[in-house]
Amino acid sequence: MSDEVNAVSVKGIYKNYGDVEALRDMSLDFPKGQLTSLLGPSGCGKTTLLKIIAGLLVPNQGEVRVNGQIVTEPGPDRAFVFQDFALMPWASVLRNVAFGLELRKVAKSEREDIARKYIKEVGLDGFENSYPHELSGGMRQRVGLARALSVDSPVLLMDEPFSAVDEQTRRKFQEDLLQLVKEESKTFIFVTHSIEEAVYVSDQVAILLPRPSRVSEIIKPSSFKNKDVDSIRKDSEYLDTVEKIWKSLRSYVE
Amino acid sequence: MRIFGIKLPNMTSLILWGLLWEILGRMEVSFFLPPLSSIFTTLADIYDSKAFIRALSETAVAFFGGLFYALVIGIPVGIFMGKNRFIDELLLPWVNMFMSAPLTALVPVLMVLFGFGLKSIIIVTTLFAIWIIILNTRAGVKQINRSLVDMANSFGAKPIDAFVKIYFWAALPEIIGGIRIGFIRAVKGVIIGQLLISIVGFGSLFELYSSRFLMSHFWAIILVLFALAFTISELLAMLAKRFDYYASKRG
Amino acid sequence: MISRSLTLKLLSALVIFGAWEISSRAGINYAFPTFFESMLALWNLTISGQIFVAYAETLKPLVVGVLISTFIGVGIGVWVGLSEKFDWLVSPIFIIMQSAPLAALIPLVIMAYGIGITSKTFVVCIMAMPVIVLNTSGAVKNTPTSMIEMARSFLSTEREVIFKIIIPSASPVIFAGLRLGVSAGFIGAILAELKITPTGVGDIISYSRMTADYPSMYAAIFSIIVLAVLFLNVLERIEKYLFAGNDQGYVS
């Protein structure tokens, strides 16, 4: 696929940790403006791949291209949302959200305005001056999301962002994410180990298998994409897709 | 830290510092810093002298005596405090207070009440060590998982069995941790006691050597003391590690 | 309605002080004044102003020593936490200092620096620095990796990571280390007083002991303990207030 269609593409990525081979000859394309999931059981290297794309880890071999350019470190073109939120507990919500802009030397009043806008957008209006320990898990992750949105990167990398919150909050997040993908013209790369979640939110799902890590197939769930958020979970193609994926992954869990 | 790719183990920089000490000593940079080698030779000279052996044994008696009382009184008190809320509420403020209080200030009182001898030093040592032993024992008892207690009861364990087979081991990691810190504090206690009371043990040797400016002698006993304190402390740490694998993380 | 814990505290205080009073009246030891005699002596020392002059003298080496230990200790600690080489070089010294009876070095300090405020300040520093350095370096080393990654992912420089992430994250433990350092410094200050030259409060203790004015001696010691405990408690409260919830910003 050509580079104009892909926001991100990785080719021939190898990553070893000592003797353990986390990724071997991994190649994958991520189309622009869409949400691609990396789905697989633990140990299949999906978080490793995501961090390599983010520039937080260096691969032993291979290249990562963002919008056609090779990247080797973090850059303004990619923003990361962390599984454990990674909020600064000593800073207010406002400062946390504005942190990315603070590091880019944006003037204080300007970055606070931008931050406020995104705080509102994720539904935390009124909590600007609260501190992380005063918020619930779900709220903290919204802060992390607002922070990633504030820097306005074309690519958003999300590392199991909803795994540390309770089930109900998680479902709400998934619905909100669908909405977000529709509204923002960004490219999302989303790591998860939940099959339902992957099929629900993604435009395409890349199934990764472990030891050695490889892409086993790419699924593009489609027909239920335009249904409203509540109906999707009952749609028969959705349920079939989930079942199909579970069957093929099952042997790797045992 | 790696040099030429080989990983250097933890305390090896001490070799470097030892070398530096030797060099500075030989350069006679300061009267108070004799070369490390001469300190070792002095140590070899005096370690079997009567004065040294007597100092060592007096110190050891005071130290082990003090530690003994600290354990024999401290552990039961800690257990009671861990199990009984009333006693806990009554005693905890005091234990905490004495933990943070500068116990050194009490030494003059002890000198006045119990005289200048071994008795006072044993009491000082006990006082230094006992509070942390109480606190850690109490914590060890308190954190015994309720499920373990229920499990013991559900299998009909007799109280003595439950204590010996379950509770003791469950609380042990914390208690050993307390003993280790108690040990270090006991060492400080026995030394501070001897420094201020100065007629027995190493205290008297310190007086002797410093009044005659016998630097090598002085450093020799310092090294012995520090080495002993550090070695036994590390041994206790290794002991604690053997029980650590099942110790629950606190806080 | 007084709370239960406060009642118990007062009750136990009454018991202890009562026991003091009774056992000293039982005449166990002529050098054991009663609680009331000691409190009276304390009162006299207070209104004569003696005790304030004494503390001013005693606190000088303590305050100076703690300040020096704090600045140098935190500096060294941060450096050790950040640099593997410096850690290898310097940590063993402080690790040994932590378990060693540092008081043994006091005669050496006296020999080298004489009797005076320099010696006393030096003693306070020796006692306070190891725990400050080790707490600081430990906190720096234990900065949560994901926060450092977060900062890097948003393009921070090395310097920004140190000052905006590592140091704020390590602050609670550094402060706790300072508190322990002050506690050790107290011991150093008193040892210095009793062993080097009594000026200040140590003078009251020594002199009253020599003149067999035991109530005053007990009064002085009582005041030291009360003051030290109160001060450290205040520090603990400040610590709790400043750093409430500081360990809960990441993961639920």
C-alpha cells in the first residue's frame, strides 16, 4: 500500500530482550484516519510494537515510517496514552493535560486554553483544579486522553487504555472512542487483549500471535460499523467475528 | 556499573577508596589519617592483647545482653499490641515517642541511677533496640491475613498449633526485619553508652587511644567495630531474604 | 466529648507520670526525684530564661548541621540516583555509614577539630547525611518508569525529565529522609554536647549532675525529649499535608 494511504507502516521489525525474541520480522500497515487494533494474548509483543512505533523502544532491526518519513524517536507526530495513566500526582488536571504543550514551550495562557478545551471534550469540565488522587480511575484515564489530544498529533497510540478501569466505565469508554474516531481525522493504533473491545472499536483488527510474534490475520469488521453504539453489541456479524477470533486464539491461551 | 563489559559487583568501589586511603596516608596528608596498611598491622598487633580482648568481650556482653532483653521483652509486647486493641491504643503513642526521641539524652539519667558500669550500658542497649522490635513485631502480627486465621480455625487447629505452624511464620518476615534494625540500633546504643560512660569496653579504649593520639590504634578498633556491625547486619539481611519471598508488601 | 484515643493517651500519661511520682517517693534511689520536683525545676528554668539561652546554644550546631546535610545530602543523593557510575563509587560508603555506630567517630572529630562549634556541627552532619543520601537516591531510582516514558513521549529533554518528573516524584521520600536526618541530627547534637563541650542544654545536664541538683537534670532531659518528639511530629504532619495522595496518581 502506498504511503499516502498509510499514516504509519512498520517493516521487518526485530526486537530481542536478551535471549527472548519479542518481535520477529514484523511488518504491518496502519491506514490513515482509521483505528487499527493490535489484538493478541499476553506475550505476543503488541505493547512492544506500539512502543517501538512511539519511539520509546529501539528495535534491533527494521524501520518505522510515519507519513512516509522514517522515525527513530518520539516526535510531535505521535501521542501516547498509557495503560497506567502516567499522570503526575503532584499536578492538577489542568497542568497534566497541558503537560505535552508545556514541554513544547507553548506559552502558559495559550496551553491552558487548549487544555481546557480538551478537558471539556472528554467530559471533565469543572475538574481542572482537581488532583489525580481525587479522581476515579476512569476520570484519570480521561485526563490521559485529553493530554494526548491536546498536542494535536495526527497519530494516537493507545496501550490497553481501558484495562485499568472497571467494566462499566470500560464499555462507556469504548462507545466514546467510536465517537472520537468519527469526529477526529486522526489515525489510531490501539493495543488490547479483549476480543470484544477490538472488534467493537476497530476499522481493522490485526491479530498477533506469540513466540515468535507474528501477524496471523487482519480482519476488517464492516457491516455493523454504521449502526448506533448500542446495537453493535447485538449485531450478529459482530458476535460471529468475536467468536471466530476466540476460536483461533484459544489454543494460545492454554 | 560496567567496565570493559564486565559487571562490577556492588561494594567493589571500596577497594578504590582503600587504595586512596593508603596513598593519602603515605603522603602524610594528615596526622589523623595513617595509611590503611599500618592500621592493619596495628590491628594484627593488638587483636590478641589483653586490653583489646577485654574490651571486645565487655562490649559483646553488653551488646548481647541488651539485645537479649530487647527481644525477650519487645517481642511479647509487640505481639500483645498486635492482638489487643486496648493495649495497643495505650502503649502505641509511647512506643512511637521513644522511637523518635533522642535516647542519648537518657544516658545521663541511667548513669546517675545505675552507676557507671556494665549494667547501665546493657540498659542503654536495650532501650535503643526495643522500640523498633516492638513496632515491627506488632506490624507482623497485625498483617497476618484474616484468611489464614479463618483457614486455621476451619481445619480445627489448636491454639498452640495455630501459633507455631501458622502465625509465627506469617509474622516472621516483619519480625526479622525488626530484629535487623534493632541490631543496628543496639550497636549504636552500646557504643554511645560506652562513649558517654567510658569506663568499660571500647569506650575505655577510645579514651586511652585518643588521649595518647595513637591514631593507628584508634582506627584499628573503628574498623573492627564497623566491619562487625556491617557484616552481622548483612547476615541478618540475608536471613530476612530467605523469608522474604512470602512477605506481603506493606502500605 | 473527648475522643477515645485522646482519653487513652491522657490516661496512659497519667499512669506513667503517676508511677514516676510514686516510685521516686518510695525512695528507691536518692538520685530519683519525683515527677513534681522535676516539673518544678523545669518551671524555674523556664521563668529564669535559662532554658531558652541554653537551647539557643544547643540548636546552633543542630540547625547548621541539618541544613548543610540537607543541601549536600540531597544533591549527592540525586546524583547517585541518576548516575550508575557515581552510585557504584559512592553508595557503599553511605551504606556502611548507615549500619555503623557513627558515634564512635566522635573522639576522632574531637582530636581533629578540637572542641567547639565546628566539631559539633561536623558530628551532626555525619549522623544526618547517610540516611538523607540513601533515601534520596532510592527515591530517584524508583521513579515510576511509565512517568518517565510519558515525559519522553511528549518530547521532554533529559533535564526536563529530572526537574519536572524525577524530583517531584521523589519528593515525599526525600522529605521523609530529611525527617529521619533531623532525628539523627538531634542525637548527634546531644552527643556533641555531652561529649565535646557542654554549652547549652548539655551544660545544664552536666552541671546539675555535678551539683546533685537532680530535679534540674531530669527537667532538662525531659525538655529535650519532649521538644524533639514534638518537632518531629510537626514535621510528620507537614509531610502528610504536603504530599497527600502523592502515590496515587498512576494506576487506580
